[in-house]
Amino acid sequence: VSVLQRIGCPGDHLFLFNHILRCPAGVSEWACPFIQIRVLDNPSGVFHFMQSLALLMSPVKNRVDFMCHMKPSERKSSSSSGKESGNWTLVDEGGEEDEDPETSWILLLEDDLIALLSQFPFHELFQQFLGFKSGG
């Protein structure tokens, strides 16, 4: 990862980002430093920023196939006293769940998505668009 970040092209950075998005839930704990997007002093910085943002905001293609070998074992605890899952369960007005419990383990946690989104330098993007220099 270090070599690809240092001397890789934007395509290599997107390659890393795609693999991070296909990792099991909990990537916020270890993978955030691997996402480095530079907008200023980079000729393709805005394009790289927008491509990465589109990847994060879109459903990850073939994530189920990629993670089929990583299915966690069933838990026996029936009490919900601890932090068992960071996933949200959406329920409509009829009390029906939107998610299938059999496949909900595949989804990234909300904390993962927030941590990955925090790696995007929106301030650099606005500086580039508005023509501000970093010194003010």
C-alpha cells in the first residue's frame, strides 16, 4: 500500500479503494490512512476526487461474491446487552424490515462509511474550484 500510495497513479489509488470497499465491516479501524486523495497541485486531482466519491456513494459491485468465503459463524447470545452490531435496521410503517438478516452482515457499518468519507479533502476541492491559495 505504501509503494502504491507513494509512486502509484490515480488508477492505483482507485484499485486500493475498490479493495477497501470490498473488505468486511470494520475497515474504519485500519484502512482510512490508505485512502489519500490530493486535489491541490495535482492535474487530475478533481477527477480523482469525483471518481472516488462516486465509488463510495455507489453500491459496491460483486461485493457478495467477493465476501462469500468470509461469512461469520452464528452467535448464540440472545441478549442485546453489548454492542453486537453497528448496522441499522430500517422498518417501514407496517413493521416490515427492509434488510434481509441473512445478508446484512455483508454491509459496511455506518462508522466505516463516515470514516472513509472523512478522508475526502473537501476543503482542497473548494480551494481548487474557487481559486484560493493555501496561504489565504
